[in-house]
Amino acid sequence: MKKIGLLSFPRYYNYGTFLQLYALETTIEKLGFSCEVIDYDRDNTNGAIHNATDSSFTGLIKKVLSVRQFSTLKSRISDRLFEKKKCKLTQGRTALYDRFLDKHFKLGSIRYTAFEELVKLPPQCEAFVVGSDQVWHPGGHYEDASYFLKFAPQQQRVAYAPSLGLSEIPTHARDWMKEQILDIPYLSIREKEGADEI
């Protein structure tokens, strides 16, 4: 059975990210291929919880209060109690994500944390698929050639519904992204705006 290497965000512990990755892995397998999720964690997060609600709430408080007021408020809150609860919650959620990852994803045997590692010792697959998440977001990982499958032979590169996460590519990212995308022979993109941009 031919093996497909799937590159997305397996260590970005977020419900939507996991569901997209699981759906794409399952679809590839239903098409008759073996699918290996490439264990790539560029930021070396080791399963950090990414919760937009928490960061948005903190950001809102910081906007409403001055830096000094925010610091005072934060120090008045029982840091010890807060940290204990936060730590327990994070550990519990991380454990749930880890169990889901182990149970539902066929992770590759090598954990990569840099593009150079992928180039030096790439997964042994017949083709590589990137996508089904915001892997090309200009504010995130777009400057990482891994997400454009540059470690793989050109004819083995497939982009399946990667998202830019924006309606247009910012000027500072256009030339670099164009150069990367032109080297992907099998290309699709999630949003119509993204397709128009490309």
C-alpha cells in the first residue's frame, strides 16, 4: 500500500486543528492509501494548549486597563490558586489531546522541529500532502518552507485545502509565497479569495 505523508499541525492542541487533521487523514485512508502524520512541531510546543478564548480575554483586559492597572490587578489575584487551577486544567486537557493523538493518528517515528531536519532525513513516502488548516497564514508559519513541502521531491507535493486565513496575501509575503507555491504541482486552496490571490 502506498504511503502518504501528511503535514499539518499535529502538536497544535486545538479542537478544530485536530478535527481537520483527523478528517483529512481518514479521507486519505479511505482512498486506499496508508497515511502517516508527520510529527512536525516547529515551535517545539510539545502540546501547548492553544485556546483563543483565554488569549482574547487577556487581550481585552489589557486593552481596557493600562499596563500598571493590569499589573496591579494581576498581582491582587491569588496567583497561587490561579496557577494551580490553570495547571490542572492544562494538564488535563493536554492528556486528553495526547490520548486522542495516540489513538487516532499514525504519527511518524521521527519528531521534527526544524525544516533542516526534514531535509536531512525526510519521511519515506510516495507523496506528501500539506493542508486542511491555516498552514499558509502570512502571520504564522508561512516563512517555513516545510509547509510548502520543500523537503520532498517536487512531483510528490500536494496541497489540499491549505488556508491563508486572510482575504489577501500581504505585500511583504507575496514574492516569497509565490516562489514556494509555484513548486507545488498539485494545488488546491480552501477559500475562494485565496484561490483568486494565487
